[in-house]
Amino acid sequence: MERIRCPHCGAVNQDATPQDPCWQCGKPLGAPPDEGASPPQKEAPVKLTLEERVALRKAQKQRSSAVPALLLIVVLLVIALIVLFLIHPWR
């Protein structure tokens, strides 16, 4: 089977035949588009300014650098608990 783009809503239907209904709008994929209906419009990509791109990159970098630090804290805490368990006098 193949991918078919719905002539009504523009959704891509995978493993479909022209007789199958569209997963998004439910209309048959082989039916001609409605009269007077405009073809589906794709949204234009958003253009970011230099300042917005820099701010976005800084935010992504801060998020990615927090994960290793948190992981290190958890590992050190587990090691400390193991050491305390091993040296604890069991009397």
C-alpha cells in the first residue's frame, strides 16, 4: 500500500487505498475535492530574529546542562548511602 494525501483536508494517510476514509476528516480518499473549497494551506515557517535564536539556544543549553549535574548528585548520594551501610556497626 501507499501513502495518499487527502484531497479534502491534506492529511497524509499511510497504507491506504482510494476507497478508504481519511483518518482526519473521514471522507473517502478517492473522492474529488469539494467545490469551492481551497486546497489545504501549509503554514509558512516562522522566521526568528537573531536575538530570539540566541535566547532559544541559551535555553536549550541550560536544559541540557542540568541533566548531567542532577545525575551526578544522584550517583554520589547512592555511593554515600552504600558506604554508610557498609561501615555501620551492626550490634
